[in-house]
Amino acid sequence: MTTNDTGNLAAIDASIFQNSLLLFSKVKILIVLDNNVGEGLSIVEGNGFGIGRVIRWLRESQIAGLSFDVDLANREPQPGSDGEYVDLGEVGPGQYRYYGWRFDIQPTDSIEPTDADLVLNRYDIVMFFGWQPGSIGGDDAEILAPGSNPLSDRELRFLTGWMNRGGGVFATGDHGRIGASMCSRIPRVGTMRKWTNADGVPPASFDTYSQDTWRYRLNTIQPGPTQQQVFIPASAQTDAIAKPIFGVTLRCEPIAPFTLLCYPHPVLEHPDYVFIDVMPDHDHEGLCQDPSAIDLNATLDFMPSNSNDEYPTISGIQPRPEALASARTTHEFLHEYGPVNARSYAIVSAYNGHQINIGRVVVDSTWHQWLDLNIRGFIAEDGANWDKVGRYFLNVVRYLARRGSEDAGKVSQFLLASFSYPGAENLSPPSDDILQNGSIIRQHLHNRLGPSSTLEFVLNLIEEAHPRFAAYLNTSIVPLTAECSNGTRHNYGAPRWESIEMTVLGAIYNSTYKHVEELRADLKCKPDGSEINIDLKQVQADALAGVEYAIKSLDKTMEQEVSNFVNAIRTD
């Protein structure tokens, strides 16, 4: 620990604070595969057809105050066993904890399971990397055939209940029907991505199709930086060259003449690069469904009629799936398996169930955006492409975390503002002038989380303190996009979002300052950060008190401004 020239506490090494304090919310992830021996994805870290590198990355990383425990489950039986469910407990890297996994399993066989008894309840997020019914083209009837090990109606009922209690789900497959047996009937997942021939899945290059059909595969492999040749081999997918992707902009706020602050979706947000605009390339990908083609009135045939809406509406709010980014085929080149058609298609989609207090969903067009084979070149180069793609992996699990965990993680990042630049040097003690400190904390959160995640954090707190005000902000202040940055949708009778956000953050700083002082005192006694803890629930409660103060402050300010305006234009 050091002090600055004035003798005040200067910036404590953020790694001490971040890694030693018990300040992270732990999120538990279950990754489920349905691999037969010799088929599907490997879980051992390597350079090929597996997800071992991503598993290690999730286990060793932290983001926005969250860290992750990851267990692995295979729906197929343990090799050499009698096929029963097995829980091996603590296992090493590259090993399954569970074999014969089912979503209706309870810890013991002594009772009929209820939602409260499920082993599934150990987890906050389930990630599906589906394989069955395999890679070669065939009839859709194979998807639900017993040999393809599909999810049963009973499993789907328990999984749906878990999702509706806040559990987050990620799912991906690849071209053709890969992953359909496990994923195609899961609520939201089954309709947000194309899984079946009936959906219109794209083919692979080696499926049993005519060569004319091969042209419809989704090949995005990029040429090398100096390549002028027409031909691109499939092996180019292993290099450090990424495909460009085209993300949606949720909001663009004018912050200076000719300058916009852009807000990507939180899943594709990077605090250093703003947008995550690249992904690994591959020669035959899957695709997500066009949200406009999704039936929002669809029902689930395995659920009771009083709770079978796939896209529920609660208190008049019905969250809708969103396509977050698209990619384009490299049709202008000749590829190893022949030419492809020009096409732009959705590669990542999300569903924000937190709006109605159920779980979120993210689907990805292809597992090749996650495979060792496709990310190894990025990791070896260790440049901007890996910065972005590695952040995407972490963004997905942060976004899917239960709302309470995600908000608690962001509160910890809020506290960190006082112990790292620029807050450690520039934040002043609490005062009635909350905008200055609010501006500094806003900069800190933008630098660590990004503007979209900061906005989401502030809105969530406002919604908890004052739902009606949050609803107004969501419709009248927040949805400012690039197309309307000239002000056509912005309510100029109200303060700008930037001012609201700084007011709320400044007020939260005042109301949680005592916790910062406690941490400072503890760190003076234990400069290595050992055995220091903090009650994040109490910090969150105090943060809400700050939000309530901020809303009253905004109310008073606007009342005074309106009065000043009326007095100024009134004639005697």
C-alpha cells in the first residue's frame, strides 16, 4: 500500500482487493453434453474438437464481481457401467462429474422428486453443447428416437420450472440437426435457434446432399492478411484471423458535437473496444432464428395448460428474443468444399427473462465459436481478437447469472471504484454535490463493465426502489438509438440519462461510503487483503437507500427547473 503526496490513501493494488477479498459472488455452471464414445466434443483441453480451453477460461476468470464453478455432465452412461446415473463428486480437469445425467435427478432415490429436491438446483446456469442425433443429414424423426437420448417430457417440465425460477440457459449446436435431440424442445432455446430440417437448418459440406445443396452451407472462413488467392482451405479456421460480425446498437447518446457514446448489448460489450465485433470462423455453421419469425404465443406441449406459455407475459410485460449480431458468408472466395451463396444470418440471440423475474437465455449459431480448434490461434496470438472473444464467453455467463448474483457482483465493482484509478485519487468524501462523485464512479464502471452493463445496473436498482419511475425511464429516456440521436425520441422536458445516472451513482456512493471506510480500515491492518469480507446484501440495501435519495433529488431539481422556466416566461 502506498500514499500519495498529500498523505491520503492512494490506489490500492486492485489485484489485492479483487483477488483476496471474499467479494465475488460465486456462480455455479453445469455444462451438459450428450457424447457417445468417440463422438461429440472433448472436454480435455487441447487444439481440436473440444471445449477444454473454454472450461478452463471460465474456471479461472472473473468478471463484474462474479467468479465461476464449472461442473460437467454427460447424458450418456459412464463407460463400462450399467448405465445408471453416477455423481463422482470432486473430479479433476477434463473429467465429468456426472454420467447418465437427467434433469429430474434428485440426490437420493428414496422420494419422488419435487422442484426443491433436484440436483439441478445446485446450479445457476446450464450450458448445452449438443451433439445428437449427429452430424450427417437424416430425417427429423431421428431427433426424438430413443437412441438419440432426447430430453423426456418429465425432464423438460423440471427444467422449465428451474428456468422460470431464474436459471439461465446457453445452448448451441452446429450445422444440420446437431444438438437437436437435447435442445430443440427446451423453452425459448428451441425456437430462438434453428435445430431441425423443418426449421431449415443449413447443411454441412459432407452431408448426403447434392453439390448444389452444399452451396447453402454457411462458410465464413476468412482469407489471410496477404492472401489474394481465390481458394481458402478449411484449415484456415484454426488461424488468428477472425470473421467480422455486425452487432446491434441498443443506444447511442450524444455526449459532444459529432460524438456518440454507443451502447452494445451486454453480451457483446467490451469496456476497451466498445463492441465485440469478431468471432472465430468456420466452414459450415448453424444459425439463429429471425426473431420476427418466432411465435410469441406458442405453448409447450409438455407443460400443464395453466403454465405452458413459451414466452410468458407477466403484468403486461412480454420479453422478446433479440438477434444480437449477424455474420456474412465469404461467398466471394472458392472454398475447399466448393462455392457458397451470399448470405447474412443471425449468430447470437438473447432473451431477457429478468424483466419478468425468470431466467435469461442465450443461443449461439455454432459451437465452433467456442471450440479449441477455432480459438487456439487467437489465444496464441494473444491480441485484440482473443480479448474480444474471451470477453464474449464471460459476458454470456455474466448475462445468464441469476439477477441477484449479477447485481451483487456489480455492487462489488462499485466499491472497487474507491480503491482504483481514477476514484482513489479523485473521489471526495460524501456531500450534497453528488454529481461530481457520480461522474467519477460512472467512468470507473464504464471502464470495467461497459456503458450498457452500467446502465442495466442503475436501472435495476431504480426499478427495485421505484418501479413506475423505471418504467418511465425505459420508455421515454433510455431508448435513444443512432437513428434518433437527433432528439426525435428523446424527451427534452426531462434530464438526460447521463445526468440521471451520475445522480444515482453519486447518491449510492454517499449511502455506501461507510462500507468503503470499513474496507480501508481493514486493509490498513491487513494490507495483503487476507481474511477480509463484506456483507454485500447490506451494501445492496444501503445502495437502494441511495437510489431513493437520488429520485427525491431529481424530483426536487425538476420541480425547481419547471418553476424557474414558468417564472421566466410569465408576463406581468
